[in-house]
Amino acid sequence: MRTLALILAAGKGTRMRSAQAKVLQPVGGKAMIVHLLETLQELTLERTAVVFGYQGEQLRACIEPAWPQIQWIAQTEQRGTGHAVQMAMAEIAQTERTLILFGDTPLVRAATLQRLLDASQESGFALLSAVVDNPFGYGRIVRDADGSVSAVVEEKDASETQRAITEINTGMMVVARDILTTHLPQLQNNNAQGEYYLPDLVALHRAAGGRISAIIADDAEETMGINTRSQQAQAEAVYRRRQAQALLDAGVTLIDPARIDIHGTVSAGRDVVIEANVVIKGTVSLGDNVYIESGCVLDNCDIGARARVYSHSRLEHCSVGANAQVGPFARLRPKTVLDEGVRIGNFVETKAATIGKGSKVNHLSYIGDAVIGSAVNIGAGTITCNYDGANKYRTTLGDRVFIGSNSALVAPVNIGDGATIGAGSVITKDVPAEQLALTRSEQKIISGWQRPVKKAK
């Protein structure tokens, strides 16, 4: 059956107190509406349309590059959910049924939406409901003896018996084209807000003798709409819990599943261990037997088998080879590539650096815009001086190079295979292979020298 997914995303989100469109607020590192669009990719839909209003250009700029096929429908006046759907009549007329969703519901699952679509096959009108502990403020689902929906009763209109109902209307629904084209023009705005409300379709369709079904979401949390920062934080917690459970199900050991913060996606091999208070952003891949210690931030990185990242290290847009060790307190910046068995120690920063197999940068160093060979040892306090105030330059070290502590390598400079740099040197010229270079002044011993003595007060 030809299906249109219609996402309502025109609201201002006043309670978020943000200059950004509400549906662009992040949950788990992605805009809320992006979560929903990714979920829709798991369904068979003919087309997707978004009703936009407040900060519409901002919204389109975010979404169109990844989803150029989306149809955009302007709602210049925000006059309620019913009015938003009325704006989409031209799109609705081209399909057999419409799946109506909200851009601020990032947690809804594809399986739930598929159940909703299936339920609409018979009646032509299906609602998604949820059972909650505290239904205050929500429209209650009232059912007939046969289980079909007889009414959606709002809080202010509910009797005491109806207020005791814990099944609520989420607002998400699937409605056949003929039902929408018949009843949407009949919506009235004779209410205090002067708005057209989508749930009024239920009463109109029932009055016309129509049947309405409702399926209950397996988990009420997935139907959560986000209108406040508090609700955004709740959604973040749900997302983190889901991601942690997915890792556990995949065989990852989480030392404390409640204390891992995931703002993206993670793929992991066998026997991976992640300690507490680790933050994962973007797309992260962990090979077999990887061990991540506490307090680390992994941002769009690929970590090879048996690598270990020690505590409080930050890895950004980088690649770490098998059996490598990073940290503690290390920072790998974008375009860092570590080969197998590389050791990056405490208080080392790298940027746009390729470091060869088995090389070591163990302490207190900055290695930027550099190509380092294999089996290189870089002593404590070494820096690559890659910037002259206007341009960046490259430092190149061959295989088996030894750099003494507290050395400065002033780029552009090339150091040949097997060369040695004496401690404390400032290297400004190329060094041939297998040679020793040092630039420090000769040591002097001053005989008879005495330390100053404090003057008496």
C-alpha cells in the first residue's frame, strides 16, 4: 500500500528557550528529527514529507543534504496539528494512506510503527497509544467492547471513570486518504487557542460510523514527545540505556552500564571491555579484546584488536592499530594514524600524525603534521615545531630513529633511518641516515662556585 510519512515539525518549542528549531535539538548526538528519519528508513514508504515553520531554513539546511528526496511543506501560521496536516493535502492525495508523526519523538522504534501500519490495513484508521503510570494531561483512549476506539477524551473533558484510564493517545496515527480528505476540512477551531486539533478526527470519523483501532506501544518511553530541557534529558537517558543494552547484547563487558555516555553508534568485536564514565561520539569501531579505561572520550575513531586506551584519554577522528597503547591522559587529534604496537604515553598530543609500527612516544610530547617510521623512540618533552605563524610544515622521521628528550624538531625537516638526535637539541636541518645530530652547547664545570646565601633579616 502506497504510504506517505508526514512529519509535523513546525512548532517553535518555546519551552526549550533556544534559537534553534526544537526538532534540531540533539538526543544522543543527533537532531531529534534525524533519529526519526533514520527510523523511517527501516520501513517501506513511498515518500516522506515534513511540515515546517519556525526556523524552517535552518531545518532544511540540516536535513536536505542527507535526505534530498523529502518534500517540504510550509506552515506559515502555527494553528495546530490539524492545520499542519491540512497543509499537506496535496501530498496526502497522491498516496493511499498517511503515517502522521511528530519531529520531537526521536525514540519511537521502527517495529512499533510497522505494527501501527499493519493495524491500519483493516480499519483504515489506527492510533498509537501507550500505557503510563501517570496519565494526567493526556487524552485517554476509550474503547468499545470489541476493543476498537470509541473516543479520545481530553483531560479537561474526562469523567472520573475516564480519568482513571491509563492508556493515552500519543498523537501518532495512520489514516487512509479518503478519511483524511473527508474529515480534515471538517475540523473546527472553536476552542480557547483557536487551533485545529488532529485528535478531533477521531470524533468525526466515529460520528460517520467509522471504525478506529489502536495499538499499544510495548514501551511508553518510545512515544515520548520532547518539549522541555527536562524531557530532553530524560530522552538522553533512555537513549543511553538502549545503547548500553545493545552493547551488552553484543557481548561487550560494561563495568557500569549506567555510566557510559553514547552520542552515536558503536560496533565492537569479541571480549571488549569498557570501564565507567566513557563518552562515545559519532561512529566508533572497537576490535576484538579492546580495553577502554575510565574517563576516556572516543570521537569517530577506529581502534584495532587488543589495543588498550588508558584512563582520561581523548581520541578524535583517528585510527589506532592492533596492540597499540594510548594514554593515560593522551590526546589523539584528527588524522592521527597509529600502526600496530605503537605506544602513546601520558600527556602526549598528536595531530595529523602517522606513526609506524612499534614506535613509542611515551611522555609529554607534541607530534603534529608528522610522518614517523617504525621502531622509532621519541624521548620525553619532544615537540615538532610545525607552524611558523602563517603555514604548517611536515616533519618526517625514518625507521629506527632515536630522539633524545627535550628536543625540538623545526619543520620542514627530514631525519633519516637510524639517525640519533641528542637530548636538548633544536634540529632545523635534515639529518642523514645513521648519523648523530646535536645542537646543545658544550657542558661547562665551574670550580669553586657556591650557591647564594640568604641575607640575614
